[in-house]
Amino acid sequence: MLKSLLLAARPKTLPAAIVPVWVGCVLAWKATGSFSWLLALATVGSAICIQIATNFFNDAIDDAKGADTEARLGPTRVTASGLLSRKTVYLLATMFLVAAAFCAWPLIAARGWVLLAIGIPSLFLAYGYTGGPFPLAYLGLGEIFVVLFFGIIAVTGTVFVQTGLFFPQAAWLGLTVGCLSAVLITINNLRDIEEDTASNKRTLAVRWGFEKASNLIRIEYLVAIVSFYIARKVQLGEPPITDMFFAVLILAFPAIRVVSSVKENGPSPALNGQLALAGAHLLIFALGWQMLALFSRGG
């Protein structure tokens, strides 16, 4: 049972929930000199619970729609494989949404109704990503959803929780994080392009085909690099030379590796390794951003 729960939770996707909070907390601390561990832990706890709920809903709904089959190239899905019943998976997803709301209570108490405006759509879209009348993942809107909710909204929301303020550089950093997270969705959809085509899951990979859609990864990485530079320019006026080294070493080099490997391997199980690399890239970016904030001039 525990192994099935871990499989359905998809731990490798959790950097997409953790990194925006990490990046936002570092920016808030650097900008104001203050930091609340309670609010940080509540924020990351809520984000992780929403991510896990999304994964559970995705597991059950994809099975119901026939999107997960025995021909699947990715990791085993617990509902489709019969490890857990669909009813159980839905129940677990709901429980994690309740846990997310519980974790968010200190945030609402600290910052008021604004957090409800962020939190309520986030809770709903945990289901609406693959379910409901307008399932984003089935309409080719998965990447946009991730950029907005796991990037711009997550980082700016975290900064607001910590400071009570909205910083323009937070939105640009959020765009960087969102694009790095969207790479995960794009690779996942490229790997599953044949299965998704058969089940009428109209991802961008299905709509555009492998060659065109694989170029989207280049665009996501390019936007991530440019938005990072803009964030630093807004913050500092003129980014120091250390920022250029950071952009090359932490953003550009891993991006080149991922893009070339995806093109080389095509829609195959080998893309699971590129998914892992892209997830690690998110964590490396967050760690590098923290080091940059600690040691570079002005932030």
C-alpha cells in the first residue's frame, strides 16, 4: 500500500512545488532582511499537498479516459495497473486538498483574503488540470498552467506571504521557474505522444508533432534565461558579471544537454532520464539562486 501511495504521489515531480517557494523566500529575505520559517513551511506544505493531489487526480482521471494503457512508456500508474482503485485514488486526492487548505490557514491569517484569491483557484485546478469540462492537460494548456501557477503565481505569492508586498522582480523570477517546470510537462508529453494521440489527449506534442513540439523546450529554456536576466536588471539596475556566469553554468549548459538528448532519443522510455535531469535542474537553479543572493552585490 505504501509503495503504491509513493508511486501515485510521484515524488520526482515535487521540485515543481518546492522550488517556487524556495526561490520566493530567498528573494523576500534578500529584499527585506526578514524571514518567517512558519510561513515558509506552511507555504511549501500547502504547495506539496496541491501537487500530490494533482498527481492523484491525474492518475485516476487518465485511467477513466483511457489515457494510461499497457503500452505506456512512463512510470506505472496505480489506477490503470490496478494497484489502487479509482475510488481510493479520488479519496486520497481529496484528502491532500484538505491538507493543503489546512496548511494554508496561517497564510490566510497573516495576509488575508488575497491568499484566498490565489488558493481557491489552485485547489480547483488540482482537479481541473485533467478533469472537469475544460481539462487543461487535454486541451494543450498544460505548459501555460504550469508557468502561471507553478511559476509566476507561486513565486510572487510566496514573496507576498513573507513581506506583504508584490515585487516586479518576483514575477520575472517566477517566469524563470515556471518555464523550467514547464520543460517537465513538455518532455512528459513528448514521451507519451503516441498514447495521448490514441486517447485524444490533445497536448501540444500531439497537436504539433514531435519535431515542432520538441522545439518548445528550447523556447522554454530561452524564456527562462531572458526572464532571469530581466529579474536581476529590475532588482539591481545592472546585473553583475556573476549573473552571466550563473546564467551560463546553471541555466544554459543543462538546457543544451536536455534539448539534444530529447531530440536524439525521440518518444521513448529514454525520456524518463531527461525528466529526472530536468527535475534536478530545477533544484540546482534554486540552490544556485540562493548562493547568488547570498554572495553577489545587492542580491
